[in-house]
Amino acid sequence: MSTPEQRRSAASLAANVSWAKTANWSERTAPARAARDQKFLDQVPPEITDPVQRAKIAEAARRAHYQRMARASHAARRANSAAKRAA
């Protein structure tokens, strides 16, 4: 049985080998980007049918999502820093 650290190291190695064999990174990640974009388009109310307006609303939803993630990351870093100082 391997330790969590050994599994993490093996997974990291496998990921690096896989990306080293990928000639077109953009093409490989295109399905994930399309799914991400669709996730935000799905949040637009269906009664908004104008494609330009739908795109604007989806972009605002995307920005809000990443802003929430940044705030959570900042809070986690502050908490981690405070815990290290207290230790």
C-alpha cells in the first residue's frame, strides 16, 4: 500500500508525462473550456434570448465566480498564516 504522498507523486509524474506527449495543449483543453463556458451560459435566464445579452450576462457570472474563488483563496491564506503564527 502506498502513502498519500507516494500516490500524489505518482499522479504528478503521470500528468507531466501525459502533457509532455501532448502536441497541442489548446486542442486538448478545448472541451473543458467549452464546458466551462456552457456552465455560465446555463445560468442565464431562458427568457433572455438575445445572444449578445446572454453572452454579457454569462461573462458577468463567470467574473463573479472567479471573484468568489479569489476571496475564498485569500481567506484561506489568511487563516493559514494566522494558524502558523499561533503555532
